Amino acid sequence: MKEKDRKRIIILLRWGAIIVTSYLILLGRGKVADPGLSHILVLGYILSNIVLAFLPASWYSNQKFFYPLVIADTGIILIGMYLSEKMVTDFYLAFFLIMIFASLSRNFKLLMFIGGATAILYGVLLYSWGLLISNEGSSYALRIPFIFIMTAFYGYLVRTLTGEKHKELSISEDKYRGLFENANEGILILKDPSLQIADVNREVEKTTDYPKEELLGREVLDLFSPEAIEEGKIYLNDVIQKGEGRIDPLPLKKKDGNFFEADISIKRIELGEESFFQMIFRDVTEKRRLERKIIESKRNLEAIFDGIGDQLSIQSTDFTILRVNRAVVQRHSATFQELIGQKCHEAYYRKTSPCEGCPLLVTLETREPASAILKFPETEKVQQIFSYPVSDEKGNLLYLIEYVKDVTEEQRLQEQLVQSEKLAGIGILASGMAHEINNPLSGIIGMAEIALEEEDPSANRRYLMDILTCGKRIADIVNGLRSYSRTAKKEELGAVDLQEILETSLRMVQLAIKSTPVDVIKQYQPIEKVKANPGEIQQVFTNLITNAFQAMNGKGNKLILSSRSLKDYVEIKIGDNGVGIPPQSIKEIFDPFFTNKKMGEGKGLGLNIVYRIVTKYEGKIEVESTEGVGTTFTLKFPKWREVA
């Protein structure tokens, strides 16, 4: 019923009660009645109904408003009955019978029939007592319809409240049934204590393939697989004793005889004097399959992780070791437990701070992979260390992966390769330098012979000065060759002036290769020093300048040398206007044994050595070349920043 209709009926019923009550009070008063109080009561009753007519209709569905209204009306009617002649006990009994009938009645029509019958019976009694034909007969006669009106009034109120309760209960039942039927888990209602199936939801039918009718009345143990019967009995007995219980996945049976794994939980639910068990299960067959697959994948990954021969570890952003493979354990003669939780520099090298040049520091700063070759004097090992970042979907750095490869032997072989290439270069340079050494040597011999024939000892000073000058010239040439041929060592790194070494390399090449006249253009700017081994840097410049000289075999040859300082690097450029490099060869020039020279002019290792040395010092090398126009090599070395 709509709220507006409920309000209208209640207001009309109250008007009926007001009319009858007012008549009883005003026209049926006895000797003890108080006229003033009677008028006030009637007026208040009428005004209350007028006020109620303006209140929101929703209030009449609110029990906090509705119950006080019923109690107030009952009180007003009782006071009216008291004022109307202090009515005899029989009328009070009739009134309370109405209230009892109304509260117990479940059928409004039956209540109206009982109210009408009660009113007629009361009228017959009044008549038989002679009250209807007495002087106050009209007052007594009015009590007969009063009983029926009050029956309708209270009956409607009770019916309304009962209807609301039934409606709420129906809504609750519908909600429960909706939740029950549409739950993603299978739900069975079991009788207590027999554990027979009393009800099931759709998910149970869907999962087991049993129709509901075939499940009702069966024992729940029938759904367990034969292998799980004994375990199921123990579980169910425990549930009956404790009132609830949960068990790890057990296989349950489908109608076709197949089984599925299910998580099961059962709980006793009390409803008044009755109780039942609610069993909830979830099909976890696919979940278990995925879990087994994940476990298997994890084992495979761990096997791969531990099977890698090089050292591999996972570290947090503060260098705390989270996981290591067996190679790390074997290399450092420790256990997994001893390494996990320590800082890598503490566990591996007994240092209090990260190693100098550690690529993990670069990865922390740039969030990019990094690598470095480090030599550890305490172990006499050379290690190539790679670091890789692992981030979440938002780009936040979670942890670092450190991959350590022992390259001690590789470095030794590489140094031998570099040295052999140097010796090959010395062979090229030596032929040109022999003439340069021979000239000052001839001067020394000539000056010495003249000095021997000179009779005046004071005149020999000038000859000795010439001999000293020629000797220094020879020493410079020999020192240049010696520094070029020396093997570079890690501990010999120091501050290197690139322009000075570039000049030394240029002089060596000019002495060695005189058949090609070259105009050298120098475009030097002030630059900072770099940290490197002078011999290796000299080898880089000598190789590139030699290649430039060999590429220029015509007139108007130009060699352009330049230097400048950038933000983080020192840049050196070596350019020529020679034959250039074919476009198809640009990407291969740094590969070992690749060469465009004629047979006997080179092995194809020079530029590969140059590339190795430059990248060894975390530098960069770029090449620009146009066939028939010329080639320019650009080298960038990190500036040397001394650690305070």
C-alpha cells in the first residue's frame, strides 16, 4: 500500500474514533465527569488529527512515530470512557477484547466479522439488561457501533504493521535467496545433526552436474571421493562437535564420476530452537593446477639461476643481498644464510662502502643498465660487472640484479693482443724513424771527430753542445717508441693531458711516414685531463693518425686535429680529406680483422684495438665519413674528477 493511502485511511479512522469518543464524553457524561477536562480532551483530540493531516506521509510507515500514535489514541479513548459516566466493567472488557482480537488476528475480514459479532452480542446484552430502554439508553446504544469502529481502527493498525513486517521479511527472504542462488561458491544447507542435504544453490548444481532434486535428502558424505571418505568422516565429526570447521582441498565427486578439488568450510547456524549447517565450497581445481605450474616454474627458474656459472645476485636499492646463486656461494666460500642480508661490498670484499666504479651506482642514478670492468688487487681478479634495474609498473625501482663475470683471462689475452698490435705498429714506425735517428747520430760522430782534432780545448765546448743536442733528439725518439710499446697496467692510471699525447703521436707518425706531405691544422681549445694510461691513449691516437696519413695519397692533404671541453667529457677529433670509407663498411670498421687495405698493409685489428681502449675508459668513439671526401673520428673521454 502506498504511503499516501495509509495516511488517508489512518486519518479517516481517527475521525471516526473522535466522533464516537466525543459523543460519549460530551453527551454521555456521568455525575463524576469533569466538563472542563472533557472539552479540553475533545478539542485536543480534534486538533491532533488536524496536525496529523499535515505531517509527511512517510512518517506513517515509521514505527517510532506509529507506535506512540497508537498508544496516545488508546489513552485518549480510555480517558473518554472514564469521563463518560465511569463506564461499567463490561465495557472495559469489551474494549480490551477488541485490542486482543486485533493483535491476534491474521485476517482482517475475520477480524471485522468478530468485531461485528461482538458489537451485536454486546447490544443484545445491553438490551437484556434493560439499559437500552433506560433514560441513558442513547448513550448505551452508541457503545454498540463504538465497538465495531474501534475493532476496525485497531484491526487496520495491526494489519498495517503486520503487513509491513511480512513485507520486510519477504524482502529479506528474497535478498537471502538471491544471494544464496547467485553466490560464486557452492552452498549446501545440511540438516543438524544428520548432515543430509536440505537445500543447494545453482553453483552446486553447476559444479557437480547434479540436479537439485537428486541432491536433496542425500548425505553430504556421498559427494566425497572414495579416497577422501575417511578423511571426510573425521572432518564432519569434528564439525558436529565444534559447530564449524575448515579443511584443505578435498576431491568432491561429479555426476559423471570425475572429481574436482574443493576448499570446504562448514558452520552451524542457530535459528531459534532450530539449527542447520551451512557448507560452502569453492572449486579450486584450476587454482591448484596454476599453483603447481607456478611452483614448477619457480623450481625451473631456481635451477637456471643456480646453474649459471657466473655470479648472479639480486639486491635491494641499498645493496642488501636478497638472493644469490651457487656460483656466488662457491666463489666467496660462504653459505646462503651468511650472504643474505649483508651489503654486497661487505660480504664480497670486506669494504664499508660501495666499490669505486661500481655499475650499481650508475643504475641507481639513471635507472638504466650499466657495466664496468673492475680489478680487485686483493684477489688479482678482473671482473666485468653488469647491473640491471627491476621496476614496478609505475617505474619505481624495486631491486637490482648484479651479474659478475670473471674476465681475468680474457683481459690478459686482450692485453697481449693490444701489445702484439703495438709491436706491429712499431715495425711500421721503425723504418721511418731509422732515418731520423741516423741524422743526429751522424752529427754526433762528426762533432766528436772534429773535437778530437781540435787543439784548443776551449773550442770543444761548442762541439759538445751540438753532440748533447743530437743525443737528446735521439732520446726523444727512443722514449716515444718505448712509451708506445709498453704494456698498460691498471695501477698506472693517472691524469693524462690528451693534447700533449696527441702532439707526441703526431710527431711519431710524421717521422715514420715521410712519403706523404700533409698540412696539419690544429684547432685546440683548453681541456681538462682524463684518467687513463698514457701508453694506451698514445696507441689510440697513433693508430688513427697513421690511418689518416695512409688514406691521404694525393696533393693538398690536410690533417685536422681539434680538442674541446664538453659538460662531462673531453672531446678529440682527428679528421682527414682522404679517400673515405665506403658506406657499406662503416658499421664493420671496428670489428676485428676487418680491413679495406691491400694484402700486407694491415691485419684489421687497429680500429678494433682503438674501440676496446676507448670503451675501457667509459669513453665513446664515433665516425663520420664520405667516400672521396674524407673521414673524421670523434673521441670522447670522461673528465677526471678526483675523489676528495
